Amino acid sequence: MAISVFDLFKIGIGPSSSHTVGPMRAAATFAQALRERGVLERVTRVEVRLYGSLSATGVGHATDRACLLGLMGQWPDRIDPATIEPRIDQLMQEQCLMLDGRQPIAFNYTRDMRLLDESLAYHPNAMTLEAEDGQGSLFSQTYYSVGGGFIVEQAEIDAPQASTDQVSLPYEFSSAAQLLTLCKTHGLSVGQLMMANERAWRSEAEIRAGLLGIWAAMRDCVDNGLRNEGILPGGLKVKRRAARLHRSLQEVGKPNVIGSTLSAMEWVNLFALAVNEENAAGGRMVTAPTNGAAGIIPAVLHYYMKFNPTACDDDVVSFLLAAASVGILCKKNASISGAEVGCQGEVGSACSMAAAGLAEVLGATPPQLENAAEIALEHNLGLTCDPVGGLVQVPCIERNAIAAVKAINAVQMALRGDGEHFISLDRVIRTMRDTGADMHANYKETSRGGLAVAFVEC
């Protein structure tokens, strides 16, 4: 299936693309299916069964709440985050769920929300929804949240058919080697090639407007992160730091720390912290390509826009298109799901994407861009996903800041070379896939090993 830049960058809510955005989309899809099948009014009960990683860290990632909201007919790109708490509180108090926003059914959280200690074969992020009437089951469907807000239905797996997406891309590629060959043969930059592919779906004006809308959502997320203070929800009592750091950086006469380079690094840290604190609080943000790694690309793009006096909207478009090219490769040939390959698939992919985007707008050749993306991903290999308390807070928030700086450094190193290097991006992506396959389940978003356990032991 062809993957668009708008598949990788989606406006949604925190704290997790695979555990919040995907399950909400799945539940809303289920409610919609009940309506389309003409059985919505007959439903008297819905049972939610969460498996694998969705069960292990679902409460910390708000998977249960996301499912409830989706069943109410809410979608992650449309819901107002400020309405979530009142909706959930009302449901819990009244034990009544307004299915698809129109059909009231009894919902007992303890009985109807089941967190199961088992996994399904296709993917660790699995959930089954079943609707019943007074006589038995009306409709049941299993969904897999495969990372970045993408969902796959069991029916698609059991009875695969020709893709309904008949879009034919002018420059189809499934490897970085193919991408480089296409760029060389047709005299295109990576961003230009991606724009040509995107025009298979929509006009260039629509593409630009859509990407600038994504950028506006990223900016709003940063602004909210710089404004909001206090303690993040979830019980770890993690303090927000972005607002205080922002005030510090804005102090009149505050000297830079050993010159402009480290001062710029502080701004990069700030932007990443702001996004991921908003994500941890369940705010509006952009999946890029996941929520857990959502601060990296905005931080690097903000860095470029702030410190380059000639930066303009054209650069935003080119940055996001080039970044998406690497995200496509990671999704096609490995995974962007922490539950499947560990955090290397989330933070590693986002770091590599950010490096590609920055390299593009700094005038890198396609081989230099591929080198930057390779450096960024290579030095995230083996990164585990072991969130403390099942929350996207520790170490996730700081991890985004570190990876954003790493992406910039990767570009600086690549631009000093001619694009030739020892390990290809394709080999690194394959290694990420193989490393994820070998990684113990305790280190893949279950909070049963690594830092999650170390915190408990302390």
C-alpha cells in the first residue's frame, strides 16, 4: 500500500499513537460499523478486550479511555481534549455509554473493560470489541494498533484482498537505494520526488495547505507546552519543565552558555520538552510518526525556523516531505511501533526522519540526506521501550530532547562528507527490524523490564 506524508503526520491527542490514537480510531470505526450494519439500535452491551502491550500499559497510556471515547463516536483528530475528563467522569458515575453518540447502553467498567494477560499472534497491540443484544453477539471485530495511529482489522488479515488504494505513484520506492536511484535518474531532490508522489492523491496547493496545517498544529502544541505548568497526570508526579526553561532562556541579558551553539541546543531541548509534556498530559499534538516520539521533528523544525533568518513556508513543506520519505522506509521495512521493536522504532525513526528533513532544507544532496538519516537511526539501534508506570513520561520526554539534538548532529556530520559512507540506511533499517525481533517482550512497551523495573526497585 502506498503511504502518504499525511499518513505519517496526523493531528491527534496524547499520550500515545499506538495506545491512544489507534485504539480510539478502532473503537470509533467499530461504532461506525454498527451503524452502517443497521444494528446500532439493538446493542445493549459492548465488551472491550485488550491484549498484549495494550493490556500491560493500557491504563497508563489511556487506552481504556480512548476506547470509551471512540465508542462514543469521538475521533482523535476532532475531539476537544478539554472535554475528555468530563465525558469519562460522567460515564463512570452514570455507568452509561452513549454508543456512537446516540445509543445509550449500560457500561460497567469492571465487567466490560477487560485487560487480558495474553497476546495475539499478528501484533502485540491487539484489541477485540464485541457488541451484544439480549440474545447474544451482534458483531465482533479484532483490531491491531500497529504504530503511528495506523490500525489493521482482523478481517483484512483473514481475507486479504487487492488494496482499495489504487493510487499509482510516479516514483514508487521501497528502499533507500531505490529512492537515491530515482533522485539521480530524474534530477530530483528527495523533497521534490515526494511532492510528485503526493500529487497522485491531491493537488500541490492542497498538499502545501495540509502540511502548513500540520506545522501550525506543531507550533500550537509547543506554545501550549511553554505556557502550561504543574504536575503531569498519572501518579509519578513528574513536574513540567518547559515553561520554566522558556522563561530562563528569555531572561534579558542572560549570557549564552559558551557561545551560540549550546544556546541553540537549549532551545532544541525546550521545544522537544514542550511537545512531549503536552503529549503526556493528553493534549492536542501531531503524531510524528508516533506520539511517544512526537517532539523530535517539531523541535528540529522549530530550531531551523528560529535560527535561520531566511526560513519560509517552502522550507516547512520540503522538510516534512523529506522526513516522510524516511518514515515510509521505516514503516515498510521495519516498524514504527515501540510494542513491536522497542523505542528504536519510535524515537529512532523520528530522529532519522528529522535528520532527513533538516538535511533537505540545508541543501544536502540525496546521498548526504541518506547518510544523515542513517547516522541518526544507527545510533538509536537497540533502544528499549520501558516507560516507568506505563506512562509516556520517564524516560520518554527527555529521550525526545536527546534525539532531536542527535538528529541535528547527524546532519552536521553528513554535510561534511560527500554522501559516501560504510553502512547504508537500508541495512540499518533491516538491523532495527532484526534487533526488535530479538528483543525480549519486557523491553517492548510492557513496563516489565528495564527502567520501569529499576524505578520500582529503588
